[in-house]
Amino acid sequence: MGCFRFSLGNQAILRLVYSFARAKKIKLYLVGGILRDSLLNREKDNPDIDFCLKRGAINFGRDLSGEIKAGFVVLDKERGACRLVKKIKDKVCTLDFTDFREETLEDDLFHRDFTINSMALELESYLKCNDPDSLLVDPYKGRQDLKAKIIKVANKKAFTEDPLRILRIFSFACLLGFKIDKTTLKLAESEKKKLRDVSSERIRDELFKIFESPHAFDYLAMMDKLRILKIIFPETEKMRGVKQGRYHHLDVWRHSLEAVRQLEVLVKETKNNKEIQNYLNEYICGDRKRGALIKLALILHDIGKPDTLRRQNGRVRFHGHERVGLDISKNIVRRLKLSCDEIYSLHKMVLWHLRPGYMAGIEELSPRAVFRYFRDSGSEAVSTLLLSVADQRATKGPLTTEELRLHHEKISLGLIKEYFKRSKEKKLPRLINGDDLIKKLKLEPSPLIGRILSEIEELQAIGKIKNKAEALKAAAKIIK
């Protein structure tokens, strides 16, 4: 583990803040993540720096924002917390200022989330001292826990003070690759019901930090064992224990979690495929990426099965579970306050997750079937195909053969390749439009025009028609 080494960019920011604090005769302390990350030799692309002071954080932050021309927002008026956001060249710097939560710095650190974040460094002393390591205020052995790579609470009331920390132990463990202290885990388990009092937005943000990890399954499984996921997704509880047909070896719930693990294996296998990796790393909203959203879709993709369970001639059926699951998923993602783009993407994945399997079952896949799949799944065509492969890999019942699985993957990966190929091609120009149908074929404006144009677009895409005359002729046949 390293010692304190801040980048030149961060040094400049610290000196700027210190200069203003000195003029105001205010003593500032660096706390939290910047100290932890510096000791771990990690640095964020966009700096995120936390400061604390005895009192007056909001007034200080407001005055500083005017001085350095930064955005300013009050985070918590009661506790005295504010945030400044300053763009410096191509980076966005976030500065948080908070009042001491107790009378002394040591008591303030006691009320922070984990020991690895319960360290402080007085700003002036750091900037003037040649040996800043000796100045570290570390009453709860955070540096020792960093070295041991363990997440531990300093305060047994940590989860009562902020129940979101129950999720943060897992998101931090994901992020840093650390283990979680056993006592801390037991405490989290006993306090888990308090998560119901946490805002949906805060829960969503921590969940996506976990989904973002290449090892999310390990921590989701741990959260499931402690029944923490049940608190976040109560709708999934009825999936537990629902047995499936002989193609499956797991119940609906365990299958869904196993599919997350299989996706992570698949992503690792395709790490050299730049097109797939760039696709997964696309930001859909804020700092939330498509790859993380697919993991949420895998948790929810079979959520409609318990409500559609039927037995016919000794066989288990879940007819229409994707549409029932879509309705249930809508309530969940609205509760998590996902963006419209995220909701659209997740709905596509849940609704069409069976489609690749049907296509793999066709003896000879037609251009029309391929066109319709890409048309219906839209920008989530690749997401749905990756989800489908992970879904298939998580299915290892006695009727599932290696031959079937490999064929499914061959079709799915082939369609992914075709998607990226088509995305680089110029879109075919429309041969006819609604005005042509009204003038040439004497149609009245109506929804029928849209249906005809959709059919013409399909015929053009699969090479059945190539010019306006052929398009009008085809349109006339469609009308008849």
C-alpha cells in the first residue's frame, strides 16, 4: 500500500481551496475517499474531494463557489453539507464540504460509514509538511483495514444512522475487491429492514455500482443469502422455489441469479471484441452503463413465470411470462426512478428475451426473420442476444444438450456480428411515402398507411423490391 501522493491536478485544486480557507481563517480537513484512494494508488478521472470543518460548511462552500465560479448545491441543511462542481479543462471536479457531526474530529470520524473512510488529514499541515503520512488522523485503524483489504464499520450504529450503508458495504467490496468483516455482515443482516426507509434513488445508485462490477454475481449471491435483495426487490420473492421444466436445473430465482454469473463469464470471453465492449460501456443515463442494465434485466427477465405457471400433460408451461414480466418490471424500474431511456431498454430486453431462442430453433433463418428481430429489438438487439446466451448457459437440465447450447450461441453471436455490420451501413432511402399512397393509390389518411409503409420497408430490406414502381405495385397487393 502506498503513501499520500496526489496528482498535480488535485494538488492545484487543494491549494486553491486552501488559499481561500486561509483568508477566511478556517481550518479544513481532507476526509474520506481521496485519502483512501491515494493510499491505494487509485485516482478518479473526475476528482471527488471531501472536506470537513468544525462548523459553517454551507456558508463557506457558497462563498468559495462564487470565488472560483463553481456550481453550488446544499445537500443537507440540517447536517451542514454542500457540494461544489467545477469544470477544469476536460474534467469535472466535485468538492463536498460538511460540518463536524460531533464536537471533535475524532467523534466526527466515528460517525462515518467504514473505517477505511474514517481517516482525516488537516489541509494546511499536508500542504506544508514533507511527511504527510505522519499527520494522518486514523483513530479507528482505517489504514490497517485498507492493508488487510477489509470493509468494516467503526460504529455499531452505522446502519441505523444511514441504512444505505448496508448496500454500500457490497458496492465498496465490489469496487475495491475487498472482503467484508463478518461482524459487519451480521450487523447488516440484522438491520436490513431499515433499507425500506431509504429513497429509491439512493438504492438505485448503489445497486448500479454493484452491477457495474465484473464480479457482481458474488456479491448479489451474498446479499441474497442475507435476504437483503428481498427488501429491494420484494416482487422476486415468489420466484423462489418455483420449479421449471426438464430443460432447467434451478428454480426460477436461482436461475435468474445464475444468468448474471453467466453474463459476466460471457463478457470476459468477449473482452477482445471491441464492438461488444464499446456497446456494453455506453452510458445510457448519467454514469450508468448498458452492461449494468443487462444484469438488472437478467434478474427480472423471468419475473412473470410464477404468475403464468401451468401444467399441461405433465409438462410445466409459462406461456406469456415475458409480457406479464414486462408489467411487473415496469413497476420496479419506476420505483427505482430509472430514466426513460433505461426503462425503454430494459422493457425491450424483458419483452424479447425469448426471441433469440425461437430463432435458434428455426432450421433456416430467413432474412425476413432477421429484419423483424432487429426492427423490434432496436438498439437493444445486442443486449437481448447477450442476455439470451447467458439465459441459455444458466439452463442445464437433463433435456439441455451441449449441441443445442452451441447452436444457440452460434446463431446469437452471428446476429450480433450482423447487427454491428448493419450499423455501419447507410440506411436505405425510402422508396415511397404516405403522400405517394394517397395520390397514386387513392388512400385516405389512416393507420393503414403506416402499416403499408412498414411492409414496404421490410420488402426493401430483404431485397424483394428495389425501386418506386415495385414499391407501389407491392403496396397495391398489400391493400388487396
